Amino acid sequence: MKKVFSINPFILFIFLFLIFTSLSMADPPPAKVVVTKVFEKELAKTCEFVGVVDFDKISGVSSESSGLITNQYVVEGNVVNEGNILVRLNTDFIMKNIEIAGIQKDQIDIQIDQTQKNLTRYETLFQNDATSEKMYEDLSYSFKELLKKKAEINMNIEKLNLELEKSAIKAPFKGLVLKRLKNKGEWLSPGMAICIFASIDDIFVNVSVPEEIIQYIHPQNTIHLNINALDQHMIGTVKSYVPVADIKSKTFQVKIAINWFSEAIQNMSATVNVPVSNKMKLKMIKRDALIRFNGKDMIYAAKDGKAVSMPVNIVSYDGRYMGVDNPDITVNLPVITEGNDRLRPDQAIEIIRTIAQ
């Protein structure tokens, strides 16, 4: 008969408890991170101001002719190339007048041909004293009148052809349709706008800044900014500033030229990093390294196999990098840029890659 061994349940519980406790007390494996080294760059300190996207060249595209709209191609939000047709007007009356003018021209050509033949014959008769000088001169004047009348008809035909051309209202430049003002079936008079049209080659961010920093803003300066609604970083160029300061706020408006982007909306907000000092040497850190904890800006530096938290004082932005002036942040300091979102201070780390700036 075989002997069956049994284990006391209480002893088994204690045994398993000790195993799980020892496992839970073991140190977690080092967190795998990617680092980028700090470098130095001459850069001006910047301050963030909120501006708005605007179009510098806006046109109320209008008609030079009167007529009924038969075709309307204006669609709000569409980008239209220069010369594209926006609206066509009815040309029935113009075409009929061109037809009438053509008949008049044919008739005057016949009269000119006949008069010219008669004038040639009367010239011969006059030279042979077979007709009076008055009859010859009268015929000559008639011939000249017919030529003038023909010129008038030709000018009228040119005018009608110009009206025909102007019946197709075209985009004056490459731009964006902001608002449609007229629809098919409506009557247009000269000077009446059909739409509000903005040039996409003249798009700006307008920002108001204090007058005391005008000394640091110069035409062609590179400005880093962010389109807030899209979280899209852009690089603009100072085009000019409006030379009139607000008498109450003591601010003036700076115009920063940017490239066209398809999501552009007039008056959408943008955060602009405006220079507020002369250039100085700053420590540059990749913006991916930034961690905000309890409302404070900080980074994790890789030191002795651990993630060391360090506060940062951001004084400038330069594309993907931020400039700081903390004295304890030194050049070539490895800063964690990937894997830093779940770290805790002094956590063990393993650097799996170092990215060059």
C-alpha cells in the first residue's frame, strides 16, 4: 500500500507568501531611454505673445461690366489660381451687338470699295477737265468719311469684344475665397463685388508687443511660432511693423510673414516667440526632454545610470530646441528625450541610443 504525503495548507500559504514578497521587493529592471546631449548656441531670449493669422492683401473682386450671372464658380475656402474664372455674365446682348457691328462693317466695306472706284474715275476726269473740282472734292470727302466710319465700327467691335472678355470675371492673383457675395441669377453692376478674396502669398501673423523691445526686432529676423489650434510649429520672418503705437497700452504691431498652409483661417491664434534681448550663449535642449511636474518645467538628465530630475528656466525657443540659462546644466550633458514620460527621480536607466543634435 502506497503512502500519500500531504502538505499543510497553512505552511503552503506561508511559503507562497514569502516567494511573492521577495519578488515584489526586488528592484525593477532599468528603464530603457534615449538621450540627446546639451549644446550651446548664441540666441536671444524670447517671450511668448499671442498673435493672429491674417492676410495682408484682401480684395473685393468686382465686375467691370453689368450683366446677369449665368455661371458662378466661387466656393468659400477654395484656393484659386491667378486667371481662373470666378463668374460668367450673360453675353446674349453682346454677341448680338457684335453680329450687328459685323454686318455694318461689311456694308461700309462695300461703300468704301465703290467710292474708291468712283474717286479713281473722277480723278482721271478731273485731270482731263471733264468734271468740276467741286464734284471731285465732294467725292474725296465722302471717301474719307466712310474710312472714319469704318474706324468707328472697328473700335466698337473692339469694345464689344472687350466687354465679352470682361464678362468672365477672373481671379486677380492666386488666393483663397474668404466669402461669396453673389450667386447665379443675380444682377451685377460695374464695381459690385462678387467675393472677398485673399492672396495666399501674403499671409502674416500680426502680434502686438511692448514698445521697449523694438530695439530687438529687425526686418528679416527669423521668428519661431506655433499655430495653436493645430499645434503646428512654423518659422516666420519679420516683414515690418506698423509705426503707430497704441497710446494706452504702449504696444505696436509686428507683421511676421509665414508660408501658406491649407488649414489657415483668418484671425486664428498663434503663439509667437518674440526676441526680448540681444543674443547670448544659451544651453540648448531638445523640446522632447521637457516634463512639467506640479506646474514646473523640468528635465531628466542621465547621470551614473540614474534619471536625475533637474529644473529648467526656459528663456528662448529655436525650432525643436529650447534655450535655458541654468548654470548647473552644462554642455554635453546627456538629457533623456525618449522614455522620460514615466520616469521617477533617481530611477535606474539603461541608455539604448544617443541622438546627435
